Amino acid sequence: MRKIPIGDWVNDAVDYLTDHGRPVFDAISDAVSGLVGGLESVLGGPPALALAGIVAVLGWWLRGPLFAVLSFVGLALIDNLGEWDAAMSTLALVLVASIAALVIGVPLGILAARRPGVATVVQPVLDFMQTMPAFVYLIPAIFFFGVGEVPGVIATVIFALPPGVRLTRLGISQVDKEMVEAADAFGTPPGRTLTRVQLPLALSTIMTGVNQVIMLSLSMVVIAGMVGAGGLGGEVFGAITQLDVGRGFEAGLSVVILAITLDRLTGALGVRLSPVTRARSAAATAARGWQGALHYRPRPAFALGGVLVLALVSGGIGLTGDDKGDGGKKQLTIGYIPWDEDIAISYLWKGELEKRGYAVKLQQVDAGPLYSGLAAGQIDLFLDAWLPATHADYYAKYKNKIEDLGTWYDNASMQLAVPKDDPANSVADLAANPGRYKRRIIGIEPSAGEMKLVKNKVIPGYGLNGRFELIQGSTPAMLAELTRATNAKQPIVVTLWKPHWAYATFPIKPLADPKGTFGSAEKLHMLGRQGFAKDFPELTGWLKKFKMADQELFPLEDLIMNKYKGREAAAVEEWTKANPGFMKKITG
């Protein structure tokens, strides 16, 4: 049976919309980025403890003194972990996405509850939206909006919308029909019946939908971090790709604290706003007797006054505190993929440029989104393009929208590697005993060009089809598996490349490629967005003089990826002290 070309139809639709819908997408992107940026500035302006105090007062009003104390302690812990700025970025993204989902979802849910025909159409659409893997939404979002928080917000809105519609519809539908009929009998207009009868009685269920929308939005933060949305999602994604358990746990714990705080606040707000649940809550508090003091909540006017005072004080401190602006510095965004040499040189250049008055932002994304962001002008510079083979597909697609700034490493190569004492010396030798290696080749990110070469050329070229399975994962996962195997002195086959510090750290060797399936030697290029050389002429000149050899690169990689893991600035400082003249020769 001939395959239905659904994928081709989707690709054609995305290409058409990308070509013809650019003004609309740009307008949406500007609006969303403006909202997220503005809200992030508001949340990040006051001192952390002042904002934690505001949340604590709100928590006291909505849930009582115990929650107020716990929420303050939780938010103070986020600040103590150094995750406050990332948490506020995440909170801004979640709030914008949640509000957008509710602005669409609540009216649609009301319409579906009052019009059965609308519900019939909406129901399968919601099923599709809720069951489609969230990652899939990021693919067209990247094409339409590039990288950054905008595609993250759009994908989050789509993913979080269904429960808002469903629970709004459910709440309206569950209102006693006799009460609605009584309102109609007294001549109440349908609009007033909705606002005076149905919505107040359905409010508890609707607020449950609000709560679910916010929780689903928070669950998307890590996925959104894959396309450069930043915040805690970017921290978790970076920790995953670099196998940094401690950093990942701290960022994940911060997500949990935010989630619990928002969950409890929105849940309690639903109780306070709904007349039915508010009466039940008041009766339960009165029945507790002296224990009610533990659940005492101030009157709304008092709570609002406390929040207002704290907001004014914290706002004043934020305005008069340290200026976190860039003071007219040249803004530069360097995109990088989680490959060790790219991480190393990106942080090396960040440290050097900041000394020379640049405001540098590093943005970690996968290869595909990075090239897309570079072509769209959202990323200024990428320092580790493997050409002509590894990144050939990406480069061919976007080469007319980016600038090649030269090469910094001329003898890069890809290979399969095994332990030094392994009997195999060539890829061809693997076919003789696949069981020795558990029939697996441990790979890296599926988006990496090397993975495509191994799958499409190396494995079939040496007759390894059916004998070996190429395991997709990430570079850190591959290195973790390599560490376990070498420590246990077990055979293993991994995808590797040069330059890489692993050859200096592990007792491994590259396998020969007599058939040349990996292609000729690669060169590591530096790519800039269109107009980069014109906008940064001095930096372009420095980059054209930048070259690194193994004896310089490998120690830098080792310091950043191992000794100073998570403290890249310290690694760069130590390397610079050991190589004092290296960057000076380039930058003068």
C-alpha cells in the first residue's frame, strides 16, 4: 500500500506559511516577547526577599499563616540556590502562556457548554492537542518564530489550552438546570444568566481548569528550554546535556517550589472566589475552635494593604538599587550546541569579550534551532560549525542568510572509538563479533550530523545492518556510558570526534575507516548572522585570526567539562593564566 504523504503535506504547509505569513508571525513574536520581557522586568526588579514577602502575604490571605511561612522559605531557597533570575524568567513565561491559554480557553469552554454543535467540533481538536507529544509543537514554532521564549510560549499555549476549555465546559454544564430555568422564567437575559448564575456556581470547576493550565505550562518549561527559552528550563536542559546532576537538581527543585506555590495559591483562590466553597471553608474554620488560629486569614483589605506596601517598598529599592543595565555595551548573543569544544570556546570568547566592553549572552540550543535562529538574526554568532559534512544539511538550507567568518580548527574528524586494548582496529572488525559489544553503538544527539553519517553510511557501508543498533541519546549520556565501561573494563563502541578531551582522559582509540564512510577531515567554522561583519568589524577581525591546536584546546575542554564543571568562568581564568599570551595575540 502506498504511503500517504502526510509529512510532505505538513512540510509544504509550514513552508507556505513561513514564506507568506512572515508579517503576522513577526507581529505575534513582537507582542509575545514584549509581554514576557516586560513581565520579567517587573518580577526581576524588586529584591528577591521583597517579592517573596508579597507572595507570603497573598498566601496568608488565601491559605493561612503556615503556608505564608513555607512559601517565603521556599522562594528564599530559590534565591539562595542562585536560581532567582531564572525562576522569574520562567514565571514570566508561564504567566503569559497561561493567561493566553485562559483568554482563549474559557470563552471557548463557555461556548461549547451552551452550543452542543460547537462542543462536537471542539472535542476531537482538544483530544488531538492533548495527545500530540509536546515536542512536536516546537518544530513549526521554530520555523515561524525562531528561537527564544516566543516559540516556547506558543507551544506552551497549545499544550496547556485543552484543560481550560474542558473544565470550563464541565463547570457550566454541571450547574443545576432548574436554577437556569428559574432564571429564564423570570425573564433574565441569557448573558445575565451566565454571569449571575452559571459562572458563580461553576467557578470552582473553572478555577480547577486554571490550576491545570498553569501546571501544564510549568511542565513545558524544560521542553521550551531546548529552543532557547531560558529560565529554569534552560538550566535543566543545560544540566541534562552536560550530565551535571547537582545543577539539574537545583534547577528542578526550583521548578517544584514554583509549581507547589502556584498550585496552592490558585487552588485557594478558587475557594475564596466561589460562593459555595467559600461558605464551606468558613464553616470548617469556625468548627476548628482554638485551632482556627493556625488557619487565620486576614481580611482582603488588610492583605491588599500589606501587598501594596511591600510592592511600593520593593519597587523603590529596585529603582534605586544597583543598575543591572548594560550601560551602552555592545550586545552579542553567542549560540552553542552541547559539544565540549563548542562549550569551551564559547565561554573563552565570552570571558574575553566581556573584558573588552561587550555584553555577551550565551544561548544553548540544538543544532537545528541554532541554525534557524542564526538565519533569523536572533543569534549573532556560532563558533562550531562542522563543515563540509556534519552540518551540511543545516548549512545548505540557511547559507544565504548567514556569513562564514573563517575556520579555527582545520583537522577535525569523526570516528567510532573502542577501548585501547580491544582487538578491533577498524570499523570492519566490528562485524566479526557484535555480541562482544552487546550489539550496540552508543551515539549522541539524534540531531548531530555524525549520527546521520553513522546510520546512513557507516553501518550499511561495513555490513553492520542487523548486527548493531545505533543508540540515540546525548553527548553526556555517551560519555557516562563510556566512563562506566572503561571503569569496568568492558568492551564498548561509541561515536566520537576529534578534537575531544575524551582521548586524553580515557584509555580509548579511534577505529580506522578504510572505506572513508565518515568523509574527509572536517573544518570547524565560525558563522555569523547576516550583517555580522558590518555590525562587528573589530570582532570579525579577531575571529579571522583565531586558531587553536590540540595542546591548547584539550586542557581548556578538560577544565570546563571536568575540574570546574558548572563554573566555566573559573575554568577560563585558570586556562588564561596558563596561556597568558594566547588571546592577547588575537585581540591585540
